[in-house]
Amino acid sequence: MPVKIFGPIRWTFNREAKFSKHGLVLETESGSYALKFAGMKEIRQPDQWFRMNKAQNKEEWIDAMKMRAIISFNAVYADKEDNIMLLHNTAGPIRNEAYDWTLPVDGTKSELIWDQITPFDEIPLLVNPNSGWIVSANQDPFRVSAITDNLKIEATIPKL
């Protein structure tokens, strides 16, 4: 891989790229680690941005967001009809809950390969809060409006 360092100075790094069913493999001194994220093979982001920008109403905007091509950011919507919304646009994976995913997991187990993300109707969406305002700095979706209008964490956890 050629890398531009400064001005005309370039350096070429020769490294073998490895990939497993679990994702991209990084080799380190302490072992090999596979990394995977929801948008790894997603190439439709420009199409979703276009649809979001061309949306004429909240239904069209929601339809654009249902594409799930843009994988993770808070999206704020407002229109001339006085509608406002905040969508916590997460694309979190649906993973085997028997494992602690805050720690490295055994890459030899195929049951740990996830291929689905949280369904759209299960991600936090705040529509027209009574306060009349929403603010987002891409923080969690439970502190974006007046205290009485914020989404409740327990209300957004899917019933299993």
C-alpha cells in the first residue's frame, strides 16, 4: 500500500491482508483478532444521503432511514409541518447473548458469527416531543429533549 508521507515523499508498506468468516484479521504480538462491524460491506451510503436530502415529508425521510446503509449516528429531522424527530440510527449486531462481547471471544466457534442487525422498529426514535425541541451531539438517545419527553431506556429494550 503506497502511503503519502509528506509532499512528494511516499512509502510503500507491504503487508498481507487477512480475512476470516468473523471479519478482518489483525495480527498482533498478543495474537490474531478478527474485527467486524455492521457497515463493512455497505456501499449504499451516498444513495441514502441523497434520499434523506430529497425527502419531502417525514414518511419519505423514515423510508430513507430504513435503508440502514448509514450505520451509526443520531439523525435529527425537522420539516415545515412542525415535525421534529431524533432517530438513534444504530446498526447494532444481533449476537449470541451467551457470551460477554466486551471481551475477546473464541474465533473457532461459528455460532459467534453474526449476520443480522437490530431491526429498524427496535431502534430509539423520538417524534414530536411536547417540549418542542430536540438537540443532539451524537450522545445517547435518552438525553435529547426535556427530561419529561426523553425516551425511557426500559421502553426501548425489545421484549424477548
